[in-house]
Amino acid sequence: MAQEHSPLEQFEIHPIIDLSFAGVDASFTNSSLFMVLVVGLLTLFTISATRGSALVPGRGQAMLEMAYEFIAAMVRDNAGRDAKPFFPFVFTLFMFVLGSNVMGMIPGSFTVTSHIAVTFALAALVFVGVTLLGFIKNGAKFLKLFAPSGVPLALLPLIILIELVSYMSRPISLSVRLFANMLAGHIMLKVFAGFVISLGSLGAIGVAAAVMPFALNVVLTGLEFLVAFLQAYVFAILTCVYLHDALHPEH
Amino acid sequence: MSDQQQDRDTDPDDRLDALGRRLHGLDRTARASQSAQREPAPMGRALQLGVDIAAGVGVGAFIGLMLDRLLATGPWLMIVFLFVGFAAGVRNVIRRASEFGVEDEAKNLDIGDEN
């Protein structure tokens, strides 16, 4: 029984509606369905939570205000006060990543952020946006980011090369971190759940032994919720750090 | 004269300012205890650093391969850029680690202020 279901099955993409534009496969897949679902639910949540806008907030409003204050403080502390116009962007990014991570914790659902195609698209958006912003705000002065002050002239070409590669590695580390954490966590949950099934079919001793992976799975589920939040937090905070670099390249 | 009457006599702006100061103080203590809880575990930090160094090496190797293909210079540029990528990865890690250091320092200062 256990052999028929691979722990990787949960990451398979199935087209729901076949579409193609100019020879490019643009089918509406289960991944797209869950992205639409996440965005829809988040929109519904924010609109319904702010509709009353009571002085003494209810549950939903208190939750949303907490998220708002959390991201507002993050943008202020990590990107600087002049980064305020980018708060909506960081907030949207954080809510989408957190929403998809938490949505993936529902058994039988699809984790959008466990695919590098999705996380790299988000990271590339941040990377291209921040680079353009740096050049628009600072012009050629943005290139100072690659040449730290106080470096001997002889070492400068090497340092610039290293800084350039370091800058290019940003979207890779940003996207790989999120995708690898979600992928590894969900595989781990499935593998231990598989142990429970295969041990349980071995009779009384097997059932007694199956308690261990089951208990571990309970603990891992809690850990996965922590990871879901932590990875969304890391994604948002790194976006703030990059925004800071684009606005103040001299530091 | 009771306390309330005194409140009524003073300028509303002054009272608002005093309230603002008190709220600010409460906010700071709340945030100090919150940031202590929110701090990622040491293992989480270490894993993040691993991704940083791997990304540097990977990007370096990729740039080297592409340049090699463009200039037909054998494996040499890939080897050079592998080392440059490694250096960039180390640079990433140093930058991140120094951010951690600054965070810890800021927290210590904050707690010191409260006393």
C-alpha cells in the first residue's frame, strides 16, 4: 500500500484547464488554482476585517492590525523611514508567502511555495525591482554598492568582481531558501506518515512501534507551522535589506 | 484640588503628549520582550548561512560556464569563477553574520536603556 504513494506525489502539477498562447503551455494547473485561492482568501480576509474598522477591534481586525504593525516596523527598522512607499509591496509579498505556506499545511492541499518556479519568480521580481530602483534613485552612484570605501586600489578589481557575484547570488539564495524549506518539510511529514502506515500493517508489535513516528509527526507539524511563518518573515526581511541597499548604496 | 480637575485645567495638547510618552514607554518594553521571542533559533541561522554560501558558489560556476561557452576558453573561466563564487559566498556569510551581531548589540542596548 505504502509503495503506491510516493512522498513526492503531493508536488505533482496537473493541468485543470488546458490553455496555450502562441505555442507556450499556459494551462491553468492545480498550482494556479491554489495561488488564486490564496490571493482570494487573503483579499476576502483583509476586506472583511477592515469593513467594520471598529475602535475596539474584533478578532479578524486585531489579527490584520498585528500583521500590519509587524511589517510596518520591519520596513522602518530594516529599510529606513524613506522606504515607506514600498510598504504595500513588502506587505503583499509577506502575506502571499505566509498565506501559501499555511495553506500548504492543510492536508491534501498543494503548497505553491514548494516549487522553485514560484519562489524564483518572486525573488527575481524583488531583484529586478530593487536593481531598477537603485539606478533610478541614485543613478550611477548605485554602483558604489560594489566598491566599498577604504579598499586598496590594487584589490579593487577583485573586490568588485566578488561583490558583483555576491549581488547576483541574492535571488538564488532568496528563492532556494524558501523552496527548499517547504519542500523538505512536506517530504518529511509524508515519509513519517508513510512509516505509520507500513508499521501499522505489521500486527500488534507494529502498531505499538508506529506510535513513535506518529508522535514525531505531531511535533513536526508544529515545527512546520513555525517554518511557514519564519520563511515568510525571512523573505520579507531580506526584501527590506535589499531595499535599504538600493536606497542607501553608500553604506 | 483633585487630580482630575488639574487634568481638565491643563492644555489638552500637553495631556496628549504625556499620554503619548507613556504609551511609547509601554510599547518599547513590549517590543523588547517580543523580539526576544521572535529571534530565530541558532540552527535556523546556521542553515540560512549554508544557503548563502551555496548560492555564491552556484552563481559563480554558472557565470564561468556561460563565459566559457561564449569565449570558448575551455574550463578555465569556470574554475576561476568557482573560486570567485566561493569568495562571494563567504562575503554573503560575513555580511549576514555581522547583521546578527548588530541585532544582538541593539537588543543589549535596548534592555540596558530600560534599567
